[in-house]
Amino acid sequence: MPLRDSPLLAPLLAASIWGGMYVVSKWGFAQIPPLTLVTMRAVLGAAVLLPLVWVVKPSRSFSRRDWRGFAGLAALLAVSLAAQFLGTDLTTAAQGSLITVLTPVFTVALGVAVLGESLGSRKAVGILLATVGTGVVLAGRYTLADLASDALVGPTLLVVAAATFAGYTAFGKRLIRTYSALETATYATALAVPLFALGALAELTLTDASLGAIAWSPALVAAVAYLGVVSTALAWYLWYKGIERAAASTTAVAFFAQPVVGIALGGLLLNEAIGPALVAGGVVLAVGVGLVSTA
């Protein structure tokens, strides 16, 4: 099957977008507090998605059960992103990249246990190869010393982020089947905005941070726009588009591309060293993705 026809194309694009998000987020935290930044990201994402869905599906109505489903996804999304941004602010790149790999593992587990998806030997081997390939890439980039840290709060938050995003992926399947990837991503994002706003309000109230202290610049505006429009509106739609076309356990394998793309971009844009492990691990990852996409 050509890549353009594969159900994994959309989630692979989403994971690639998120691969470049770490550097932008980490830089942004020096300018804007984490929960405030994630709120700006969600507001921009909703502002892009809502007008689009109103044009595409202008007369759609939802049952109370559906609204509860959207609200549940919004809660998972809010916890996941808040934990991700706070955890990213408190961890090293090595810790963040390693823990990120847990997201597809959690997603596969939920897909099989909750959605009753069949794993199958071909898909299982593909997921295993994708995991190994990502591990090879990370091992070539980081050492055990890079992972060492006395603080457990940051890594714990990233584990929470991985688990809740897996829930957002798996539990979104019913609504996506009933409606569409665009509608489900849109209303989950919009309903999450008040939850993010509460977190930002608490952050601004309980810390020394303030909106007035933010030194806006063209670079900062571009960073916030990237996080809101590209990493949120576009990437969340693309991720759910994968769920619309394939099983959650199949879509999950695309997430392994995130740390690989992140490391590759670090080499291309930041002149970070890229060794043979990136190439070798990337090839193994590609084989794994290929097996899953044809399972």
C-alpha cells in the first residue's frame, strides 16, 4: 500500500509535528509559565477548529451522552497536556524522550483491553520493532547519566501525561465512529479550554508569574502560534484521523516517530550530533511501522 493511502500517514504527520514541539515548548517556558502557555495553545487550537467544523458540519446536534463523551475526552486532554508541559519543564530532554515512548504502549494496552482490538502476530512484531528502533535511537543520543535525576515529580508527571493521552486516543474511538475525527477533536479541544484556564489562573495566582511580565516578541508570537495552530489544531485532527481509519493499537505505533523526529530536527536545526544509531534505529522503526500498517 502506498504511504499516501496508509491509515498511518495522518498520525505519522502528527507525531512528526510533535517531534519539533519539545524545543519550542522548552524555549517558551522561559518566557511564559507552563500552564499559561498550554492554555494559550488550547485557546488558539479551539479558535481554529471551531469555525472550520461549523462550516463543514453546520447543522450537527449531539445527545447528552455524546456531550458527556466530549467532556470526558476534554478532561483527559487537559490533564495530559498540563502534566506534559509541567513535566517537560521539570525534566531533561532524555527523560522526556524516553517516557514519551510509554504513550503508544499504554494506547495498545487500552485498545486491546477496552476496545477489544485484535493484536495479531504481525502487528505485535511491528510494535516490538518500533519500540526497539526508538530505543536504539535514544540509546545513541543519551546515556544513563543523562537520565539520572533526584527529582521524581517531572518524570511522574510525564508518565501521567502518557497514560491520559493514551486514554484520549482510545476512548475517542466511539465518538469518531459516530461523527468524525474533525468534530471529535474540535469539541474535545473547546471543552478543555475552561479546564486549562483554571490551571493558568491558579498558576498566576499562586506564583510570582504574571501576564504583564511576558516580553512579547515576533519569535514568541510565532512559537505560540506554532503550538496552537500546528501542534494543536492540525496535529490533534491528524491524530484522530488515524483513529478514524484504523484501530487505536495500529495508530499508536505512529507515536514512536515523535522522539526520532525530535532528535533528527535537533541535528538539522541545532547542529546537535547525529550518529549511526539514528539511522539504524530509524530503519528498524520504519520496518515496524510498515508491518503494523499492513497487518
